[in-house]
Amino acid sequence: MQKTLSIIKPDGVSKKLIGEVICVFESAGFRIAAMKMKWLNRAEAEGFYYVHRERPFFPELVDFMTSGPVVLMVLEGDDVIKRNREIMGATDPAEAKAGTIRARWAGSKQNNIVHGSDSEESAKFEISHFFSGIEIF
Ligand code: CMP
């Protein structure tokens, strides 16, 4: 079984979409193997998005990700990394397919409700950034 890291971002939490997003994941057959709510500090957000550190949007992205609490989850399932990205939709909600999380609820490229790991390598890094082994069931 494959695992991926999912984040309900501060906009998803403030729009009261935690339940809706979890419902989408569980309806897709994903198992929630770990979950916690956390208000990220700058070091945690910068470390998480390290690969984007040279991008012009990086400072605003860190501001946004530290603007309120997030919900961190480890999702498990067959091919869950790819399937979760399909369910989330494109980064830019204007390009996201109808019915995806971002098409339904995202406000902008940055404020796009959810994050999902994009490869096995990033899933491994991202899960270990937020969860220890004994927190994953
Ligand atoms: P995420 O899937 O978490 O991965 C990187 C994040 O950077 C992305 O979602 C968006 O929140 C943000 N992002 C990506 N591209 C842009 C952009 N062009 N402008 C602003 N934010 C962006």
C-alpha cells in the first residue's frame, strides 16, 4: 500500500471544509493512517516547501501556510499519490477539472485548499517532516 501526505491548508480550515475534504478522501477509499491539526511556524513551512525556495511566490506561500492552523494527514491506498492529485485537481483552480476539490472550493493558485505529495520520494520526505513512525497507524 502506498502512502501520501495531505494538508488541508489554512483556507480550507477557515472555510470549515475539514469534514468535506475528509469525506472526499474516505469516499475515494483512502485510509487515514495519521492525522493532526497544527499551526505551522515559519521554519516548518519553509522546510516543507524547500524545493520552491527560489520561486517568486515563496515568501507569500510561507505567509499563507503560517496564517492559521492546518490539518496534516497521511493517506494510504493503492496508487494513492496519483489518485489524490487527481481528486485535488490542478494547482490553479481555473484549470482544475469540475468536481475536484480545487475546482469546488479553491480561491486562487496559492489559496488552493489542499496539498498532496507529487511523488514517492516527496511523500517519504513530507510524511517524515510532520509525523514520527509511532504516529502512523
Ligand atoms: P501545493 O500543491 O501545496 O505546492 C506548492 C504550492 O505553492 C501550491 O500548492 C500553491 O499553494 C503555491 N503556488 C504554486 N504556484 C503558485 C503561483 N504561481 N503563485 C502563487 N502560489 C503558487
